[in-house]
Amino acid sequence: MQTHYLSPEDKMAASGLITSKVTERNQTTLPPSVRAVLGIEAGERLGYVIEGAQVRLVNASALAEEDPALDAFLGFLAADMAARPESIAAFPVALMLRAKELARGVHIDHSAPIEGGTAL
């Protein structure tokens, strides 16, 4: 009778656990099977969803929706901040406390449809 011993890596793979090593620079290579499951290719972005003490990887590139107006606005903000870094200031604590007080007990359903006209 021949006995077959599984390596620790084989045992982990058999249990569904796939591992990769973290380098001294805190980098790792995604194993091919993980890339395949996420449908991720070189140059795409990973997302890390923290749920308690566990982290779930997602393909952030697939989740990202392009919004030309938002992209243009964020580009404008980035350029303005780069051109005038002295204008960047911390959000005033008093204003934050006032906003929290005004919003206390107010429930907003962010997924509810917008009814009526909106002014931008």
C-alpha cells in the first residue's frame, strides 16, 4: 500500500484556499485562478471589501462606472488644488457639529427615485 502525503500547498488548494506570498515591499502576485475568477487583467484595479476581520477582493474596474461630468469636475478640482495648495483647509469642526445636529434623526434613502424637478 502506497501512502501519498500532501504538501501544505496541496492541502490548501484542495480546501479551496489559494495563497500568494507578500514581499518585503508588501506586494503580491495574484494567482492565475484568482485573476480568472475576478475577471481581472493587467492594469485593472482591485477593490478590498473589509467585513469584520475578513477581506474580500473584487474587480474594482468592473464596478467603476464612467461619468464624464464627474471626471471633468474631479479633474478641475485636482488642477485647482495643485495650482493653489494654500487654499486647502480642514473642514471647520463647528460646521461639522452643526451639520450633524441638523441631520440628526433624518433618514435618507439614497436609492429612492428622485421625484419632481431638480435644480443643478
